[in-house]
Amino acid sequence: MAEQLRLMHVHAHPDDESSKGAASTARYVAEGVDVHVATCTGGERGSILNPGFEHPAILDNPELIAEIRREEMDRAREILGVTQDWLGFVDSGWPEGDPKPPLPEGCFALVPIEEAAEPLVRLIRSFKPHVLTTYDENGGYPHPDHIKCHEISVHAYEAAADPDRYPDAGEPWQVSKLYYHLSWSYARMKAIDDEMTKHGLDNPFAERLSSWERKPEDEARLTTRVESAEFFGVRDAALLAHATQIDPNGFWFAVPHQVQAEAWPTEDYQLVDSKVETTLPEDDLFAGLRQQSPRSDG
């Protein structure tokens, strides 16, 4: 019997696992893939972004946000059918101002890379994923925690296979493929805009589309499109579990699933490195691995 395939997503905050790649996550879970989420921080410095969120105690005790976000993560994890670990770092917050203020002492973004990557190396060697996903070098967007998440993910992807690095963090494990999440692109936004127009609906992203600078090099990043429209509802349910962050009346939910499925039925990734042979473009994060025996070290 072939060994169960394993997929690990590395995310910066609770809710990122539900806003990036959640439908494809749910698809792989339904197929029997073991999916694990590593969450770098607890989202302690996150704001309440849902105007309808009500929690009387939080007015007198804003520190409750960390506890509430853990509870939200518990619900989202159950909805997606994944397992999850907290890497234990403290949210860096979103610095505002010109110039921006210094980051808070002790926050995730300021932890030296060798130290910050250690718990992820340990987790990779324990879970033994065949595929690892994370953000691109810009973090998907330039939040300091997202950029740091990218840095430790790439570092750990390489270090986990090296027996000379982190010798006390478990037996080496070679992850076979590394991907970056790709979220919004001009092509995706334009396809949704066209489909909304066809259905006589207003596109909530129309203003953003009008000011979008189309860059062929950005679209060239797309190597892997995972069909996942069947699981858009699971994705939305997981998002809504993060009630402090997600407005159920917000733009996330303004495009009907039918329109999304007709316009852009996939979630998209960039293959960054592969230790197995594969042919681009792909339609599966496990392309080249379905018939391969997993490797134990590099």
C-alpha cells in the first residue's frame, strides 16, 4: 500500500490558512491527504476587522484577542479537516506612519532567522511533508510577519534535509516540493469581472481592477492550478470561523460561487523547487509524487 501523502502549509497568522489555499486544502483532505498547518504567530496584535463582531469582555481586556483567535483557529481547523501547530512567535503588528515606527521588541519579524526557523525544521522532520507551501519573497503582501514566514519556510525547507544543521531537531527529512501561494492576479480578477458582467452583477473588485498594472512576469509565476471549486463553500466556512477578522457582509463573499467557478475554478501556486520530475504547467501539488516513494533524507 502506498504511503499517505502529506502536505504542510506555513502561515503567519490564524486566518491565513483560510484565506489562502483553503479550498485546495479541503480538496486534498477529501482525497485522503494528511494536511498540517504551521501557524507562526498567535495574531496577538491583530485588530478586530469585522464591524459586526461583539464580545463585551474584550472592551475591558484587549489581551483577550489572542485567546479568541485561538478559539477561532480551533473552529477553522475542524472545518478544513487539518491538524495544526503554533510555532509560538509573537505577532509583529502592522506598522503605520511615515516613517513607520520600529517593530515591537521580541516580535516574530525581529527573531534571528536561525532561531526562528528551528521550530519549523523540527516540525518538518516530525510530520515529514512531501509538499510544503508558503508565501513569496514579498509575503504575498508586505506584512513583516508574512515576509518572515517566507524567510523561515525557505530556510527550513533546505535545512530540514541537512543532517549537519539543527542536529537536535530530529532526523533529517527531504521535502520533495516547495510552492508559493498565488492569490489575486490581473488575469483572475479580469476573468471574474467578465463573468460578473455576463451575469449582470456589480464586481466588488472593479475599482481595484481599473488601477491594476498588468505585469506579464507576475502571471508567469503561475505554474500550478488546482481545481477546487467544489470546495469554495468549505473555504468560506473556514474564513467565517475567524469572526474577529472576517466581515460576513464583506467583499470576500460578494462574488457568487457559481460565478467564481465559471471564471476561475482553481487555486494557484508557483512551483519554486522540486526534487522529483514534473511537467509544467501542473494541476496537482503532488504531480510527480503520486507514484514516487517518499524520501527520508537529502
